[in-house]
Amino acid sequence: MPGTVQSIERAATLLHAIAQSGGQMGVTELAGAVDLPKTTTHGLLRTLLSVGFVEQDPRTGRYSLGAGLLGLGTHYLDANELRSRASNWADSLAARSGFAVRLGTPAGLQVVVVHHVFRPDDSPQEMEVGALLPAHATAVGKVLLASRPAVARSLTDVPLDALTPRTVVDPAALLAELQATRARGWAEQRGEYRLGVAGIAAPVHGPGGLVVGALGISGPVEELDAPGARGELRAMVVAAAASVTRELLT
């Protein structure tokens, strides 16, 4: 039986290391993480860079997963399958939290809602499956932008719509928030998309650690900010997203 191709194994190891870091890594850091000489690591990164599987920040020289690889990661699973795998957990999250639940996938600087569970009360609501939401002003969108540093950096090149007076439109402030999102594993917004409506979301990971979607809740700001509520709701969202991740990996 033929053996494995060492260079492909090493490249895959590098990609896994970057994915698991949740952000960016330098050559020296990566070489240490995968136990390879720095020159070998640099050569592999140059090849991965040329095919779009990694991207390099021109300011820091650090590497992140590239758009080419992220595109493969989000297309291995169609929206119907992602929705079917997540539906039980999304339904449970809506029932436990008392808020509407959305599952979104990336579409450039927007989010496509692939699953929507109504808030479990009698309030008037509209189905949002298929709707496009602005990534910079929604919790699910911030999660997805945080997992794609190269896409997030493109926010500095386009004007951001101020949907409400609370929308973060300063690129530096938004990039800082996305960095915090990557570090803590969840995002939130308060009245940035619609006044009086807040949200919390967490990432859903596929094989290799790639973020393939974001699961989140939304509802009235005063209810999400009720004493003691927000911390408990964050824990619910993060746990539900982790459950969907496990579902995708089985």
C-alpha cells in the first residue's frame, strides 16, 4: 500500500494549528507548534499562500486561514444538511431561553439565515430563513467575521451602514471587538441592527476546526439584560453551538 505524502501531511498539520489557534500565528510560533524547522514551515506557508489556503497580514506578517480554504469548509455541508443537524438543538435553545434562535452562514460581509426558530410566545414574528443580515451589526455576523480575519480586514475598505445610532461603524473599533470575540468564543450586540433588540451568538465548527456557521438568540434588550440573565443566556448559546458542532463531527 502506498505511503502518505509527507508534504501534504505537514501542510495539513499547519492548517490545523492555525484553525485551532482561532486567529493568526507567526512563522516561528507555527514552527514550534508543529515541530518543524522554521525554513520548512516558511516554505509550506508560501505554497499555501499561493493557493489561497492561508493569508498573511502585511502589517504583522502573521498567517490566518485563507478564503480558498474557508470556502471549501463552508461548502462541504449544504444549508439543508446544516439546518437538519442543528434543528433539534436550535429548538431546544429557543424553548430554554425564551428567545428567537437563528443559525447563519457567511455570505461575504453578510449572513444568510439558514434556520430560524420563533420566540416561543404569542408575539408577532416573521420567518427569516433565506434573509441576508449585515454581519457587522449582528451577533451571528460578528461570530462569522471573527473567524475570517481576512474578510474582517476588508471592512476598512467599505463604508459600514449605521443601521441605528448604536451600530459600530468605526473599523478599528469593530476589528477590536472581533478580536475579543475570537478570544472569548461568543459575540453580542445591543440595538446595533434594530433599536431595542439584542443578541448573543457562538460559533459552530466543522471538521478541522473551521467555523461553518453561527448560532444565536435575539430578543428585547431589557430581557437579555435582566439581572443575572445575560451570563446564563451566554452559557446556553455556547453550549448549544458546541452541541451542533459535535453533531457535525459524528
